[in-house]
Amino acid sequence: MSRNSRNLWKAFIEGKAAGSSSSRDPVGLPLRLAPFQGMVLGLDPSLRATGVAVVEFRAHSNPVLLEHETIRVPAARTMPECLARIAERIEAIAHRFPLNDVAVEQTIYVQNYRTAMILGAAKGAAVSVLARRGLPVFEYPPLRVKQAVVGSGRARKEQVAAMVTQILNYSDWQGADETDAAGVALCHGFSHRLQG
């Protein structure tokens, strides 16, 4: 999918937010909705390989990738050790950057109950650290991430990774977990609006 498609999708979201009659406060006055500016921590939680990306959104500029990492934990480590490692690394990243928001991809489908429990625990380890720092956490379904980044909810994982690479003008990723994390951060920046 071309950059044009993403720009069209972004323009659609912006137009809908700015021009919709529903963009009003409770007494009917129009709200000013401004494009998002600030730093977003994108997360793709997993017990053994949690993807992390810090993306900064600036006025009149393309988003900038500030940090990316895959928090890897060896298979020999116990689940509590994995969760402690995730929390420790997320704490260190949150300490280094003046984050505004956190974006996490929702878990929509998992193979079984045990997998769902493990993913939930990994997400909880990361999110609890950030919530204790008072950071707002936003969750986005995979369909919305694909629409915001690629322009199509049916996009393949490889298409999302390719568009993330193009948007951020960066290609030295250490795996799909990092591009997934960057993708959800981009989704937040492209679709979230701030009340002015």
C-alpha cells in the first residue's frame, strides 16, 4: 500500500474529527481537536519477546523513532522472572523519555486459554509500571492499527512492517515485535486527537 493510501486515511480521520457535528461538548459548543503531539511508547507485549518503540510526533513534521528494543528473556527463566525483566526494562525506558501516552495492541485472538493468560500477564507487567507513573494507556485493535498505518484493515503483517519502515525512515529493526510496537504507536499518533 502506498504512502498516498496512508495519507488519505489520515486525512479522513482528521476531516471526520474536525468536521463532524458530533465534535461538540455537552452544551453544544464546537470542540477544537488538534493533531497529537508528543512521545508515545508503543508496546507489543509477549512473555519472551516484548516489542518496544518510542515515537515522537511533532508539528509539521514526520514522526521520529527515538528508541526500539525487543525485551528478550531466555526460555530457561521462570514466568515471574520474565515478568520482572519486562517491568525492569519498561521502567528504564519510561525513566529516559518524557512520555505522553502509551499505546498497546489489543489481544483479539489467541490459540488457547494458557496463551491468553501468559499474554495478559506480560501486558500487565508492562502496563502496571506505566500506570504507576500516571501515563494514560490506550489499546487499539489490530484492525485499527492496520487501517491507520497502511490504510487497509486487511493488510498483512509484512505490509504493516514495510509501511512502518517507510514512515519512520528506519530499517534496522531487530524483528517483527519492534515493528508491531512502532505500528501501534503510529496508530495512536495518527488517530488520537487532543481537545484544545
